[in-house]
Amino acid sequence: MHLDFLYDLIGHYGLYAVFILAMIEGDITLLLAGVLAHSYFFGEYSFARVLLWGTLGGFVSDNAAYFLGRGFCKGVRDSTFYRVTRPRIERLTKKFGPLSIFLSKYIYGLRWAACIFYGVARMSYLRFMVLSATSCFLWVFVLSGAGFFFSGAVVGLIGDFEQAAQEKLQDLKQEFQEHLPFKPPRRTEQKKSLATKPRDADGD
């Protein structure tokens, strides 16, 4: 998501935006929320509020993914997403056991996949709930804490990353346009050129 877009959402909706965005794009959201909490944007006890609402957002998201895997087990198993991510989740689980849910929070693409995997595997919900709540709290604490205690560095880092991404997209767009075949002029342009073209002396 664009950095300005996230700023606008959080600026307009405050902690409600942190809650919703933590379900969708948690990492950058929590970093920004931590930066804003540093300046008491969310009022008194800003950091504690970010910690609470971010944890709730992550917990709700985890549970939605868990029940998706548990309730639609067969359909999920046949999906391309599950087949692609399953080997990575299995390696993590084999090496770290249930603690893999903690690590999956910091690996792009595996946050929801791990919860879906545990739903498909029908892990006890009580056990999953405890692991999810604990891992979400730690995840929010680490990322929003980084934004809170290192606000200046985090803003610069996110800005540099976003600028690099935009430059890369611009280069790809330019390269794509260079490889496009020559486009004929539009009909309106053709009509305009014919209208301005001087007629022959005999009026033809």
C-alpha cells in the first residue's frame, strides 16, 4: 500500500484503521502506528492503545484464516495457494513445532498460510487461540515498538523502500512501452491533419 494512503487512513480513522489494516497489511501499518504513537497521535497511552488494537486485528485475522482452513478443508487443500505454501509451512512446523506460528508472522506470505494450515490440520482451537494471541501480541510489540523507539529511522527506511519500488515500477513501465509496436494515429488526429492539409489548386 502507498505510504500516503496509509497515513490518510490512520489520520482519519485512528485506531479503527490500525485494527482493520493490521488484518490486511500489518507490517507497515504497525511501524507507522508506532511512529505516530511516539508523538501521542492516539492520545494518552498511545503505544498501549496501538498494542491493544493491533493485537486484536491480528488475532481476528488469524482466526478467520484458521476457520477458513478448518471449515473448507477440501477446497483449501486443492487450492494453488495452499499447495505452494504447504511445503514451507511443513518445514517450519517440523523444525520449530507450534512455535512456527510466531515465525510465520515475519515471513512474507506465510502469516495467513500458517493459520490456514493449522485449521486444515484441525489443531485444537484452544491451543491455536493461545498461540495466536501470544504471537500477535509479540508481533505487534516488536513492529510498533520499532516505530515508537526508532521513529526517525523507520520513516526514512520506509520512504527509501517506497521510492525504490516506485522507480522500479517506472523503469518497468518505460521498458514495456519501448517494446510496444508502433501505434497508428487516432482517427481524430487523422481527421485533424486532413482538415489542415492545403487543397490542390484545382479545388480537388
